[in-house]
Amino acid sequence: MIILVLYSLLSCVISLGGVVGQQNPTISFITKEKVVSIGDSLEAYCQVQYAKDYPVVWTKVNHDNPNNHLFISRGSTTIIPDSRYSVRFDEKQSIYTLVISKVQEIDAGEYRCEITTGISSKVSADVKVFIQIPPVISDNSTRSVITYVGANVTLQCYASGYPPPLISWRREQNQLLPNGMAYYRGNSLRLDNITKDTRGTYYCVADNGVSSGARRHIGVEVEFPPFISIARPQTGQALQYDADLHCHIEAFPSPSVLWLKDGQLLNDNQHYQISIFARSDEFTDTTLRVKRIEKRQYGLYSCRAVNKLGFREEVIELVETVHVVCPPACNVGLQYTSDAFRILSSFLYKIAVPLSLILSTRYIGFA
């Protein structure tokens, strides 16, 4: 009886020893998260133990459709028909190395090293791969804005890329932003209580350290009533000489420009010439030339600008002087002198040619 018990105990020990000696396959090491640039090569390591008799597979995980993972390799043999993929097997260290050359944006994702231990049992470990992608500003970002004085506006800017880009705002020619800052960080830039000085070009800059970043120009147009500036409120000129009255206008939309004398609208004629030059959508210069001034033309002239938001008017007084004021009088005098010289030259030429012919004929006859 004692011998039978001892035999049973010995059988149990032998049986337990066999179970302990048979180890289950495991993954002892998997590459940590990888960040690579487009065009580089990627290597991901998977070290296994006790997996000599089991298939080791690399797949790309499809979280949207778990039944549609991308199978890359089985053992050291690649399954995917893409020459960029390969697998190296180090038998001594039992490491399966997944290699992806000339990395593309589509290679970003999660890769899984998996050991199949049974029909429905597996051992796996994952490694996430991130591809550095330069920033691209999204189409839903603000492109341009037309607003009006006193309004509130928010400029929006979004960008894709990896790492996620940071958004900052700047203004053209390093002007301060309306909030008094040189730059501002954030996807939204709020412009409150807009004035005409708020208008201009704003830069949305997206940067994530990859390449030189991305930039978008956002034009902010502000509609405002006219503002008028004049060089001097009084201009002098002598009788019978021309005088120029200048007026600089700032407005958006572009205004209608009028000149008046004693409340009467002036037009181009033998006494007046009006010039209007639009330097941009917002800046207009206008000049009223009073030709060969007569006594009745001295007095008050009004420069008036009108757009849909209002009008503005400035008055310039034309006064008589003893001395001729240049310009434009000097230019007129030079023009008169030039015309007289041209007429005189033409007259002398007409006389000189026949005279030379007469003299030459006489000289030949005398000879």
C-alpha cells in the first residue's frame, strides 16, 4: 500500500514537471511609439519567446473595420504586394523586424505583432507610428472679410498636420494687432469695435516644426465714411495765373468726389479742370485747377466726398497774392516760353532754307 502511494506521488511530480517545462509563447519586447518623416525608413522590432513552433504575424490595424486588417507578413515572408515592406528575422535573438522604406503619409497608424497560439487564442502587442506632416491650412478657415465701423468680427484659422500645428496671428508690416499685441496664439482672433484702422492684411500662421509651416493672408476690409485732409486751408496766387487746390480722401467704398464754389457745383470748362486719381480702393487724390484766375474766382472752394456711409467736406480759400506762386504758375510760364521758342524756331527755319538757296545760287553764278 505504501509503495502504491509513493508511485502515485512520483507520477504527479513527473506530470507537473512536464507542464512547467512547456512554456507559452510571449512577446518580450515591442518597439515604442515611432515618429518619422515622409521619405524616411521605419523599423519596428518585435522580440518573442517560446514561439519557435508558432506563426508570428505583422499586421496594420484597421480600427474602423476590425475584420479588414492589413496583413503584412507571416514569419519572415511578406504577404503585402508592396516592395517597400520587408521583414528581417534574427534567429539568435528571436526578433522579427518590420521595415518600411520611403515612408508615405498613408503609413501612419497602428502596427501589431501577433503570435497565433490556437484557433481562437493569440498573443499580441501594438506599436503606433506617426508620420510628420507639414501644416496645411484648412478650407474652413477665413479667407477675407468685409465689415463696417463699430462691428465685431472673428477670424478663424485651422490647420492639419503632425504634430498638430499651433496657430498664431500677425499683421502686415509688423503692425500691432487691434488688441495691442504683436502676435496672438489661438484658432480664433476676435476684432471688437472695428475702426477704419483695423483694416488691412492679417496673417494666419500654422507651425508644427515640420518644414517652414503654412501661412494664409486674410484681408479685412472696413467700410467707413470719408475722411478728408488738405495740405493748407488757404492757397494764394496772382491774377491771370493758374492755381491748384489739393484734397486727399480716405473712404471705403470709393467715394464720389465733388468740387464746389459758393455752393455751386463745378465742372471741367475753360475756367476749371478737375483731376481725380484713385491710388487704391480706399485712397483718392483730387486736384482742382483754377485757370488764369480772374477776380471773381477768388473765394471759398469746397472739396466734398460722398459714399453710402456718409459725406465729408473741407473748405480751401483761394486768395490773391502780389507775387506769382510756383507751381503751377512757373510750369505754365515755361510751357508758354517753350511754345514761343518752338514757333520762332519754325519761322526761322522757313526763312533760312529759301535764303540759303538764293545765296548759293548767286555764289555759283558769280563763280
